Amino acid sequence: MIVVIDYNVGNVRSVCNAFGHIGCDVRLSCDPSEIEEAAGLVLPGVAAFGYAVRALGSLAELIKKAAMGGKPLLGICVGHQLLFEQSSEYGLHEGLGLIRGKVVPIPAGQRVPHMGWNLVKMADDMDLFAGLGNEKHFYFAHSFYTDVTDCDAKIAYTDYGFNLPAAVQKGNIYGTQFHPEKSGDVGLRVLENFAGICNPPSPRLRRTKRRTKRC
Amino acid sequence: MLTKRIIPCLDVKDGRVVKGVHFLNLRDAGDPVELGARYSDEGADELVFLDITATIRSRKTIVELVEKVAEKVFIPFTVGGGVRMVEQIDELLRCGAEKVSVNTAAVENPGLLTEAARRFGNQCIVLAIDARRSKRQGGKWQVCVKAGTEPTDIDVVEWAVKAEKLGAGEILLTSMNADGTRRGYDIELTRAVADAVNIPVIASGGAGTLEHLYDAIVDGRADAVLIASITHFGKYTIKQIKQYLKDRGIPMNL
């Protein structure tokens, strides 16, 4: 089961709907025991960073512990930004610090918010983008972006007058600045890939399949 | 590169789409959920649902509608009409809307924009402006409220600039003079606002041909165009629109 963290911010319903649509066992929850038992966690977010941090409260430590223990974690939009160390949106706020980097305003010269469908150049070794080709459009809606300084993180970029990190992966921790749940069929494929990471087919099943194929 | 957006607008009254939409093969041409899903499948970049009754009763209907649309449609959609309080914005976002538009309430209480932006981020707060050419002040536009029925003394460009500072993340700019004429968007108005603010501007009102959309984007500098009758009545498909604009050099998600 995938648990979408319910922490009183907008957008939670659409994330659940999207996972439900692709046939995933998904639950919206803030129950610590369900979070601990989940195969994977999703941290959504339509909120200002500071509000999201306050709303997350004590769940932050729980999520951090789960992610550091190897549980797949996907942050979306502000949830993606929360994975980093710090944000300067409406004052300075500490994030979860799972990935090194800061959340900073989009530089002058472009319209802000960065709103709409932008082309993401996908690094082919990023698990979220498996089977999606080299580049696809995804839906963005944000005014701040993540300045990633973590050498261990893989990054996919989009062009917004500069190279804007559109998605990151550091081990079992994933983040998308865009909204996969609002990016049509391509976005649903990204969520399917995350579901596959959370619930890989068991080795036994795989063996059975292979055997069946050989026969 | 960020693409320009094509946004069909569905006017909803008592939970049904009005203005008539003439798609083929629809079981029910007035069902907002089915129409939204159809536009999404056709390649629309976003959708706008406007509750044009906006009564206390219809508010409940629109929340139910948002829930149903969010179960079927996996592209962003904005909901507006009669939104007056932060709690209403919260409810609509939680049910699955990506953005909420405010109009009259923001004019009466500009602090609403700030309060909402601080809580939800400005990217989900759309300011809808109904603009009418002022007869008294030549060449200027005045803000109209209450579904365009009440003109104010507020200048459209000044209001747009102020609203951006207060927390609006996008402007849905409707020319009341052009709306329904199918003679093209008010390019002068669109450009005046698009040049004055740094947030995205959606041009609305007057689209009749594909060239009108091109003009709004290139000459009006709009980031997105709202369309209604041009596709509702089957004159063009979203794909035809996008192909035309792409062929003329405009970045499209096609």
C-alpha cells in the first residue's frame, strides 16, 4: 500500500485519485502506524513552504526516519521542495534536509509563477522516467525552485531561461517539481513507475513468469 | 521551453454546462465531468469551470462537481464563480482543483489575495478581471464586478499590478466588449496588462478564428488563451488549434 501523507494542504485528493486511477492500493493518512507500514510514501503539496512545514509538524520526523530507513518517498511540488534543507519563501524555513540544496525564488527575467507545460529532459537512469523516452511535457505551477547542491542526487532539468531542476532522485528518495497527477497520461506513467518501485514484483513471481515464458 | 496554453472554459449552472456544447458521441452534452474528460483527451492544457449562478446552493453543487471532475480528469483545472473566502478556496483545492479564481471578492477585499497566497502559494490564486472600455476615460479600461454587471472606478491595468503585489499568481482577463463577438480578443487590453505584470495572463473573450488565438499570444503577449464557442460548437478541435499555432512557431504541448 502507498500512503499519501494527509497534512492539511491542498491537492491531496488529486494525488490519491491519480494513484487510484492506475489501479494502485493507496490511502490518504496521517496515522503513524500506517505510515510505518506503507510500501511507499507520497508527500504532496499545494501550499506555501512555511505553511506546509507547520502543517507537517511531528510527521516530519516520521517521514524522515522512514525515508532514511529505505522506504521509497516521492515529494510532489511543495512536497518535493520539503525534501531539501531550507526555503526562503515568506521567511526562512527549515525543510526535511533529506537532499542537500535550498529552495530559492525563480530569478528575474521570466514570468513567475512558472506555470504551464514545460519540456523535461529525462535522465535515462532515473527510475521515475523508465520507459518514457528522452523528453516529455509536464505541468508546473511554482514560484520557487530547488537549487540542488547534492552530488549524490540525479537531476532532470527543464528550460525556463535557466536549467530548472524538474525532478530529483537520491537513492530511494524522489521528487518532482512538476505535478505528475496533473500531467495527463505521461504523468500517470511516472506515478506507475513510483508504484512499481514501492511494490516490485516478488522474486518468486518473477521466477514463475520466466518459467512460464520458457515453457 | 514553456508552452502556451489552450484552455477551454465551461460555464456551469446548477451542475450543468450551459452555452451548449456540440461534441459528437457524447451521451450527455451538458455533463461537466464528461465534457472535461473529453477536452482532456483531446489535448487541452487546462480547464476552467465557472459557476455562473454562484448561490449558496450552487456552491455545494460545484464542490461535488470538482470532486467528480478530479476523479476523471488528470490535467489542471481552475474553478471560479462566487468564491469569497479562504475557506472556500481551501475546500475547492482539497477536492482536486489546481487553482481557484476570485473576482468581485478580491475587489471588495484585496486582502483576500494576500491571505490566500500566504496559505496556498500564489500559484493557485487566479484573479479574474472583467474589463470594459471606459467611455469617460478614453483608451482606458475599467474593472467590472458582480459578473460584469457593476462597473467600478478601478483602472484594469492598475488593479492587475496591485493584485500581483498582493498575491495573485495569474490573471484571467476577460474583455467584456469583445466577449461573445467572435471578432478577436482585445489585443490592446491584453498587451497592456501582460506588459504591466510579471505573472501569467490568460486572454479571454472574443475568439472566433485560429488567427485570433495567434494574435492574442504574439501581439497581446498572452501566456494562455481561454476558448469557449470556438471548440464547444465543433468548429475546431484542440488538436487543430495546437497544430495551427505550432506551425506558426508557437511552442505547444502537442
